[in-house]
Amino acid sequence: MPEINLKDRIETALDSIRPYLEADGGNVKILKVDDDNKVFLELLGNCGNCPMSTMTLKAGVEEAIKRAVPEVTAVEAVNITSPEDPNAVLPQRMM
């Protein structure tokens, strides 16, 4: 039986939380996994400009990845929105 590679295992972990992200009009995409097993993600849709994106990344996305793929050392989004960003927009159902 072939071994599932690291990126596929991360995708499977992300698939477990995608319905929650999609419910708010967002998603996440793996950009790369470096040699130190650090995962770089892009937050898509509403996740890309939401002031709650830091919390979503840490409490949801990173937690799911590290639980399923413990050899991952860190998870970083390249486009985190600061809560102070004047262009940040909360998902409609959070208003």
C-alpha cells in the first residue's frame, strides 16, 4: 500500500474543516510545505479579508492540521488580515 505523502495528509485535514470555512464564504489553499515541515497557506474568499482570520487560522486550521499531521512544525498564512485593518470585513452571518 503506497504511503500518503505529507501534502495529501494536510489536504485531508483541511477537508475536515472546509465546510466551516465555506459556510462563511471562505476557504484555504496550501501554497507550499518547506523542508522543515512548515505549511504556508493562502486564506481565500471571506477568510482572506476577515478580521477573525488570525483566530480561524490558529484555533481551526492549525489545530486540524497538527492533530492529523503531527510532524508539521508550524502553519502560516501569507495573507492574514489584522482586526485593525479598515478593509477587514466580517462574514455576513457574524454581523
